[in-house]
Amino acid sequence: MAMNIHALHGDVPAAVLTGATPDISYISEFGWYEYVWYISPQGTDTLQRKQLGRYCGPSHDVGDALCAERILTDKALLVSRTSVIPLSLEETNSDVIKKKKQDYEESLKKYLGKRYDVSKDDETTATPDFTLYKPTNEDEVAMEELLEADDIQHDAFDKYVTAKVRVPQGDKMSYGTVKRRKRDADGNFVGRSNTNPFLDTSLYEVELNTGEVETYSANIIAEAIYEQLDEEGNSYQLIDEIIDHSKHSSAVTMEDAFITVNNRQKRRKTTKGWKL
């Protein structure tokens, strides 16, 4: 069987061991100990060669798995046969076949003697219909109905938290980071989130670059995010002016600003060590 073992990768152990796909059709063709027809080499015509027997599984030590079946004869002998045929529904309901089954059991009882067990009748020894049996557990608790995605109010996987946004602050625009959902005095979220930004009434706390924390609605944050994206979904910022700069010791000096490649001077293309 395919067990929950990572090393098997969903295969059965036999497949991992041999590299071949296992085939269980030879043990699923017939039910255990059900009545079948088998062809006997003795007899002059087809009716005499077609005998009634009980199926006892595949014969592993004779022939191929799909060609040899172990059959219990009415003389209590186990024989291997390659031609095994299931009984049709008409034959099962036929009075003639029912008489043959009785004769088979009487003969089997004669040869088995005290070993013959009739504790189960023919109906119960047939392959059971497993659809009739449903496992039950009185202590089993019904699975709790799952909530819809829009009904779940949790900030652990909030799509806006940690987003960098450019939002209005008074009469100017400021940059900030969305820190968390806003809560009321009882610790509950203010507003309700929704996958549709127009239906989202939740509020968020945004920490601006100035150090202040302001409250903005979800649709303002969503609009700010969309405004920062181009047609390919990339965001960008434009420099208005450089107001200050500093240089680290690793920065390239003017004396070392050029390199020689194939006897030609080229400028080093790097901003390492510079802070604007």
C-alpha cells in the first residue's frame, strides 16, 4: 500500500524497490472463495471439461500471475488452471446451477470430513458489498463549517501590512509604511476587510517618514499602491533634488575614477560608498 512516508514519494514500496509499476489485477478479478468455472483437461466435450470450483487466489508458483489461478475442486484438491470463468448472473440464479452447488458442497464435505466448515452459507461467503458498511464513531465530532475568506478578520496575512505607500498628509504628500490594522479600545479591528477594495471599510495605521503615525482607510492605501505602479506592475520614485550627501572610505576617488580596457580609458560605473 502507498503509505504516508516521504521517501516513497506517493509510490508503493514494491515500486520503489523494483522500479516497476505493481499490478494487482490478478487478485482483484475474483472474490475470495467464490464459485467459478474452470476448464479441466479431462472430458470429451466442453460440458464435461467445464467444472465448478471455488476460487482460492492466484497460483504464484505456476505460470504467469495472470494465467494461473488456484481452484478448490469438489474432491478437496487445489489445482492450478489458466482458464477460469466467473459465473454470470443468470447462472447464479439458475436452479440447475444451485443444484450443482449443492452437489459440490456434498462432495467437498465427503472428502474433507471433519475439516468441512459450514458455519457460513453461500450468500455470506460471496464477496461482500463494502458500500453497505459505513464506519461510525459515536465520539466523532462533526467538522466545523469553514468561514468565507471575507469573514476572516486577521492581520497575520494582511495584504496591505508592510506596504510602502505615498499618502496625503495635510496639504502635501508623504511616504510611509503600513504597520498594522487599527483597533478600537476593546482590541477589535475597526471596520471589516474585503477582497474588493471598494467594499473594504477597515482602517490602517501608517508610519510616515517624518515619524508620525496617521490613520488611513483601506481604499486610500489601495489607491496609493496602484498609483505607484506602471503598466508592468513596477513601482518607481523620482528625485526632485539632492539635499545632502556623504562618502564612505570605499567610495571611488576622482584619481581612481577611470580604468584602462584595451588601451582605452573607461569610467568606473559604480556608486559604491556614496550616500545621497
